[in-house]
Amino acid sequence: MLAQETPLLVSSTDTATLCTAMVEPEAALSDAPVYAPQAAGVLLLLALLSPKEPKEPKDK
């Protein structure tokens, strides 16, 4: 036989620990970036109001 069957040795405490870890809630706050639709308007406004590039002086 190529594949050997090995019995799983799992106790009830291991099962309880695993179930507790799977049901544990996520943190209320995280460091993940959050989509903010009003930020797009602010960035567009700042881009439109930003100063223009200075022009090269013309030689006389």
C-alpha cells in the first residue's frame, strides 16, 4: 500500500481550543486603510488649487 493511514489523536481540549480560536471576534479597530469617498474630492480640489509650475525666464 502506497499511502499509510494514521489515526488522528485529537483530544477534547484540542477541539475546544480550536473552536474558541475560530469563533474569536475580530478587533473593532484596525490599521487597515478605509475607503473615504470625500477624500477623492479633497484631493481633486487640492490638485486644482495647487500653484502652477514657474516658467523659465526669457532671454532678452
